[in-house]
Amino acid sequence: MTLIKSISGIRGTIGGRAGDTLNPLDIVKFTSAYATFIRRSGKSTSNKIVVGRDARISGEMVKNVVCGTLMGIGYDVVNIGLATTPTTELAVKWSGAAGGIIITASHNPRHWNALKLLNEQGEFLTKDDGNEVLDIAAREDFEYADVDGLGHYTEDNSFNQRHIDSVLALELVDVEAIKKAHFKVIVDTINSVGGEILPDLFKALGVEATFLNGEANGDFAHNPEPIAKNLGGIMDACAKGGYDLGVVVDPDVDRLAFIQEDGQMYGEEYTLVTVADYILDHVKGATVSNLSSTRALRDVTEKHGCKYYASAVGEVNVTTKMKEVGAVIGGEGNGGVIYPESHYGRDALVGIGLFLSSMAQKGLTASQLRQTFPNYFIAKNRIDLSPETDVDAILVKVKEMYGQQADVQVTDIDGVKLDFPNKWVHLRKSNTEPIIRVYSEASTMEEADELGKKLMDVVYSM
């Protein structure tokens, strides 16, 4: 079974039997449940729902089913076409809609797709709201409009440009400095919507951009997760010289990674760290990242005399903590930058504007900029689960084993994180796959991997 139902939406492979995969019947059921939840919540008087999608091959089919179902419930649909996740989030706010659905499986391979669900603020549903949608779907507790109550359908392709304009208007995106720097970049948009919007962004910034995999046809040229093992093409291109920076986004353009001018990975974890350092140079305030993100953000934040906070993993958890502490910048170590001056959502366009502003103002190359930050390495391992695995019991035992050690700080708001003086390891059950994620960080990759493997051996011995 590859149909994954979670508080953040529904995700699965295309084709197969109902209930097992992402197919038209299940798309109808979960779209109906979401629309019913939005109606009953009473948080918006609007009768509009925004729908945007990435360029996946299945996107057109899924979009048609989603839009027709929303109209059947009685909602007016605003289809914004091929659009990034942050563009869709902003479109919900700007159009005064009651919510939005983003049709994207993010970094999953080409045969996957998903429905990501937004509230009236253009933000992901909370855990309680997501659980209510799942409950409505399980009970099939929804009904459809009569013929006079059916919704209407419109298309609005203006939001990509509006998104670009909003990035250019941000006070700390130094457009003039970027233009004067005459940057040359190479960009991998992995055959999705980044190829639709990023050319216009770079043109507006006066950046000369060369594109790899720029056609938005959904036939991904490589595994779309923006990590080193998938990015040999752009890394080789940068290593040959002629570019100031390599820029990589995932299919829905909410994750952002960079390649240095020498062809080396800048480090996906350091996208947020670099942007945060630049923000804190200009505005003091709190920062937030999730428990599985690098300590470098904490170090940089404290260097500026500010306070760092950690949240549970998941964008909605990060944004909730950001609002709680009034953070000026936050995000996730997977290259997700959340800048409240724009909106409470991971946004690669915002990240690009702020990162280039930092390079331009400081007059540093990407590799020089990277060397200004503390050097940590994160090892990412996984434990595959069997149906009978009691994950909660495993995590309780790990907590008990290490909770009495004086040199270990234990955090259990999301799985179990063990903070040692100079390293950490975090074990948590994945929301999207039947695995336990084991992330560990230390001053060398070897030490980080050794720590992760040690905890994996502990789990295997239980």
C-alpha cells in the first residue's frame, strides 16, 4: 500500500486499486472531506478555494478531479495553473479564499502525487484540523450541492508575477546590489514549476541564469530530492567554472539548495543559516528551526545576541513556534526558508533573493560565505519498520536509557532527541514513510554517522 494519509494531506503513487494508491476515488473522498471541514470551520465567509499544481505528469488528471469535486461540494474554484507551493499559499491570501489545495508530492519521484491542504491564511492545517479532515474522510461525512448550488470555475494566471513582485518589494532583498554584482548562476528546476517562474525572477534581479532540466513537463531528469547524490550534473557544471552559484529547487519550489562556484555542495542545512545571519545583520529577533536541523542556526543566532528556539518537525510546527516567539526568520534544515515579512511558508524565491543579497552586500563568493559559519555535518539514516513494530515503545526505551546521563539533554516533543555537549541524534517516526528517521550531527561526518549507527544498533537490540 502506498497511500499515506496524514494531517498534512494525502500522498501516494498513481494507479492501482482504490484505498491502496492515489486514484480518482480517493482523491474525491479526501477533497470532499477537506471542503466539508473548511465549510464547517466557519473561519472564512469566502466561497473560493485556490488550486495550484506542480508539473507532474499526473497533475492534470488530479487537478481535474480536485476541481470538479470542489465544485460539486459548492465551492468556486480558482485554478492558478502551474504554480509553486509558496505561490499557491500567497494566492489564497491575496484572493481572500477560504483555503487552497496544492497538488504536489514535493521531492517524491515522478510516479507519486499528493494533496497539500491550506487554511484561509494560506498556511498548512494544524494537527487538530488535519485529524478532523481524516475523520470526515473515514466516515464519508459529506454531501454535495444540488444543481443550483454547484460552484463555478475560473482560471487566474497572474499569481506567478505577483509572487515575483512581492519578493522584489521585500526591504531586505537588495535588488540594486544584486544587479551591480552581475551574478552568473546555473539553475536546476528538475522539470517542474521552477522552470516557469525562476527565469522571470532572475531576469528581474539582473542575474544571468542558465537552466538545466528547465522544461516543466514532469518527466524528472533525476531523483528530484535536492541532495548531493542527485545533483551530479549541476555540480560538475559549476566545477568547470564560469558560474558564481548553482541553484537547485525541488518540484514545488519550497526547498532550496546551493552549489558553490567550485562545484561543492554549499549544504542544504546552511541555506537557512545563511539567510538568518543576513536577516539578523539588519533586524534582531528570535529564530526557529526544527529539532532535526543543524546547530549552526543556534550558534549564529546567539552570535547576534538573539534567542534560538526548536520546534517539532513539520512546517506547521515551525510556523506555530515562530508566531509564538515572534521570530524574524525560521525554517527547516532541508533548505526551507520561512520569512514572516513575506508569509508563513517555505519559499525558495524569497530564499534566493535574500541569499543573493547577502553575497552581494558582503562581496563574498559562495565558498567564502560558507566558511563564515560553524562547520557541522549531519548524517541521515533510517530504520525500516515492520507492521508489528511498536515505535512508541522503542522511543520510550531510548529516552529511559539516556535520560539519567548528566551530559545528555533529552527532548521528546517529537520522537526523542539526545543532545550531547558537541553532537546530537534525533529519532522520530516519519509522517510520510513507514520508517524511523535517525538524524545525527557532529563536527565530522564520520562522527555523526557513528553516533547515528550507534543508536540504530540500540534500537535493533531491543
